Amino acid sequence: MSRIVLYKGQSQYDVLRIFIDQLAVAFSQQLCKQVCIVDWLSPDITDQLNKAFSEPCEFVFAFNGVKGDLNANNKNLYETLDVPFIAALVDHPLYHLKRLETISNNMIVTCVDRAHVTYLKERKYQQTMAFLPHGGSKWTGGNESDESKREINVLFGGAYQSSNQFYETIAAFPKYVKKILDEVIELTLWQNGISMEDALNKVFKNHDIYLEPELSKKLNLLLHLVDQFIRARRREKVLEVLAKAGIVVDVYGNGWENANWVSSMRIHPPVDFSSMLELMNKSKLVLNIGPNFSNGSHERVFSAMLNGAMAVTDNNLYFSSEFKSEEEILLYNWSDIDVLPDKVAYYLSKPDQISAIAAKGRKKAETNHTWKNRAERILEIIEVYTSMKKICYKD
């Protein structure tokens, strides 16, 4: 039986490393696959690589394409071995363009947002692409089903970054470049379900201007500045409206002491991912402020559900298609963000309703959004890819 090789690399708060561990369990214990983990932070990495590729390999999987450019005898390793390499992006492809341009022809790129797949297709990247959402993770200590013992009302994990600092870079561009980026921000910032790329295309259509491909490509590279600003501004806004309404949020992350409305929040140092899962298990509501995904997932939503909390997240096309708001989840809209505090206060006053929504959310997550579900999806992607290669390259 050929093996599956999973790469572990550096990851903030150990998030992606734990994802790999849970994928390994899903493949080996639940789907009966032989798995080999290669830890790139280990001092015996050479021995691990030799062991990993000493037998036939079905495919290699790495979050964000880590080590996809690995060479052997001056040739890409995965081309030499004729092994598919899955680069599973958990961020916008904008942040990985150089890596994507230098990786093997055997690469399969997966994205956690359908809009990201479209982004790569429109830029005519040659690799096979697929949609692969996050999976949820469960704390290993067990689930606290008694709502009265959940001591945290509202939990949020994430650092504070000033949106003004990000905007300073945008403001320094020439007048009309700044104007275009400002219009993209205006279209995207307080709306659900519109990607930055769609907003940019709409701006140019409104101006009846159509750039040549090379200029368009260069302008698209500036969208990471828009993305960073929107992420920071949305995070500021949600926490601000909750704080000013007197909703106490337990926030785990750096920098929040710099927010001028911080006094009504409980600020804690950042914790690793395993500790965050334990905190979810002690929380009634877990707040997610998404990373500007218009049609994609975030693991915090699924993990909150799997750990018995009621997930609260900004709405997008993916979440609205997967869950029923106020039955399995609480979805809020950017266009009327000021009503969020009233919704949160209402549910905090109705613990039975929190329990009911959390229970339905957990059931849905256990059925559709575990790492076992994602492992099955990965095998489906590989099956399609390898089958098509056999047909298309058959003599």
C-alpha cells in the first residue's frame, strides 16, 4: 500500500501543525491509510525524508505549499517521483504567488475560498485547483455539555493591528491609484459576499477602463494592502461596537491595549491553538471575524461548534449555504453590524437557546466539517487528478 506524506512546518500558535496531526489521525485511523509525517522543524529531517520516500508515495500534502520546490539532482522531487503535491492554501493566493510560480507541474492547489480558486483560474495558473475548506478541531480533553459551567460568555482570539497604519501605505500612492484602491475598499469593506477581485473589476467597469494584462496583474498585487486594511478595520469595528454596548469579550491576543475602548474588554495574552480549543470548550459564544473571505471557510467556526460553543461569525456565501442562522449558528452582516450587540445580549440572556443552537451546530460540524471530512475530500481530489492523468496520457 502506498503511503501519504504530510509535511509539518512553522505555524503561528501551532495551528497548521495541529491540522496536520489531525489529518494524520483521519487518514490513518479512520480511513485506513498509511501515513508518514515529515516535520521540517526536526533536527533529523534528512532521516525523515529518506524514510518518507523509501516506499511508493500516493501524494504529498503541505499547507501553503511548504517545500513544494524541493529538488533532487537539480530537478523537482515530485516530478522526479511522479508524485502529486497538494499545496493547501489557507490564505489568499496573493500571499503565495512566488511559491506557486516555482512549484512542480505535479502540484494541485487547493483554496479555502471558492473566490480564491476563481482568482487563480482567471490569472491562468496552469496547475489543477480545487476548493478545500478548513476542518474543525476538537479539544482532546472532552466536551463541556453543561451550559452553566461554561464560564466565558464571549470568546475572541486574535491580535490587534491598527487599520490606520495599513492605510498610510495606500494613501501614499499616486492620486488615481489611491482612488481605485479606495473604491475597492468602499465596495468591499461593509458588504458580505463580494471579493476584492470582483470589486476591482467593478471599479474599472464603472470607469470604462480596461487595463492590459500586465498592468492588471501588477495592480492586483496591490490588493494585499486592501486585504490587510479591511481585515484590521473589520476586527476593530466588531470589537468596538460590542465594547461600547457593554458586551464583555474575553480577548486573547497582542496589542489590544492600544485600542481606545479597551476598558470594557478582558484582555489576555495570546495562547497556542490547543489552549484556544480548551477555551472554546469553556465558552458560550465564540466570535469569528473572518479574514475577508467572500465564499470560504474559517476553522474557528467549525472548531467552536465541535467544542460545544455557539459560533458567531460574519456572513458570507459559503456560511449561508452551509448553516441556518439562529438555528445552527449566528451570522452577522457588515451592512448592519450595529445590531450585533443586541443579538449577542439577547442570546446571553437565553442560555437554553444558546444550548439548542450550539447542539445543532455541533451536529452539523461533526457530520460535515471535521478533518475526516477534509481527508475524504483530499482523496477525492487525488482520485480525479490521477484518473484524468491516466486517461489523458495514455498511449
